[in-house]
Amino acid sequence: MGQYESHVFVCTSGDSCPTQGNVEQFVKYLRDEAVKSGLKTDVRINKAGCFSQCGHGPMMVVYPDNVWYGGVQESDLKEIFESHIKGGKPRSLCPRRASMPCLCPPYVLNS
């Protein structure tokens, strides 16, 4: 394993992610939560380029779990952080928003 327990990438560029949510605020929120939780040296939150998943955004991916979150809303961030990034249990938020398809595991695309 690398230097971090979890490495989180938030798409902050491309044609759609930045227009589908305040992705810069997503990064700030996740970084702040990592610090508040005492995980600053265990969790890395990075801005990322396009994941080539336009239309499924905003997108996040968590490594080393290789879990992709799509259609992320600001209201999802607390649950994703607490359950997955901090707790190690990926969250499938798909059933709550059935209007957008989910990809099969290991992907967890919110809809």
C-alpha cells in the first residue's frame, strides 16, 4: 500500500462535473473533514482532471478501493466521508435516486 490509507480524487475539470456541482467546495469539505477526524496523514483528497464519464458527474473515485461515485451531491459528502473514507465501507447511494443508472461493482455510481 502507498503512503495513504485512502486517496480520493474529485473531478474538478472537464465539460460537465464543474457545471453539475460545486466540486471545489466538495474538495474543501472532504479535506476539512479529514483534518477534523485526525486523518490528515492517512487520507489524501485531490482535485482531478476529467474521468471521461461526462454526464455522470460530479464524479469522485476512492483508492485503493477503486470505488467510483457519480452524481454526487453536496448532501452525499458527509455519508461518503463517514462510511467510506473514514469507516472503510463504500456506500451505494443508487437506490435513493433511481433516475440515473448505476454501474456494476466495483463502481458505486450515485444516481
